[in-house]
Amino acid sequence: MIKKLVEVINGFFKWILIVLFFVLVVVVFLQVLFRFVVEQPLAWTEELGRYLLVWTTFLGAGYGMSVKAHPGVEIVYDAFGPKVKKVFNVIITVLVIFFFLQVIVYSFEFIERTMIQKSPVLQIPMGYIYSVIPISSILFIINLLYVVITEWNKEVKN
């Protein structure tokens, strides 16, 4: 049940990332085309491209946790036995979750304060742009917990 829910969440965000990246490519292509071929640059393409890149980066980091795409320094980790590794995993997971919970809590205050600020060209409230911070943090926590619990259960079965 939980596996299916996490897969649905990750599938949803995977498609969002695909769409965002496609739109980003189109917007940047238009910027290059209009700047160097037509010689009349579009002001909105640079701003939209920047915001799409921010959203793609943050959501990609949260989704990347589901496929274990984040690098880690394992030289110290591999020097210890399985029991110490389990303790390390728990400590690291608790610290990372604590960090992202702090990010989530303080990002809501930040988003609320920036809703009155508009982007220069598109006139979008900046709070909408920054709303990716708690969304990606929640996605990261969900995927981190799922990966750690799955790995823990694999080790218990072996």
C-alpha cells in the first residue's frame, strides 16, 4: 500500500519534471532564437527560464532521492561493520529529516512575506516561485523515509 502510494507520488512528480524541463528547453530556445537571429530579445523568456530551472532543480532533488541519485561519502561508512552502519543510517536520517522540517517550517513564513513582491517582468507573486521549497522538502522526506525503511527491511530479511 505505502509502496504504491510512494510510486504514484514519484510518478506524478516525474511527469511534472518532464513537462517543466520541456518548457524550459522551449523557453531557452526562444530566447536564443530571438536574441541572436531576430535580434529582439524577449524579456519574459529569461525570467521564466530562471524560475523553471529553480523548480526543476528543487523537485529533481526530491525525486532524485527516490532513485538514490544523491552522492555520498562512503569511505568512512564502509570502514565499519553492519551494526555501526545501521546506527549511522538512523543518525543521518534523523538529522536530514530535522533539517528539512526546519526548511519547511521557515519556508512558509518566507513564502507568506514574498507574496506581495512581484517578479519584474512576469508580475508573478514571488511566493509562488518560492513555494517549491516546502514541496520539494516534503517530497525529499517522503522518499528518504521510504528508501531507508526499504533498505532496513532488506537487511533484516538477509
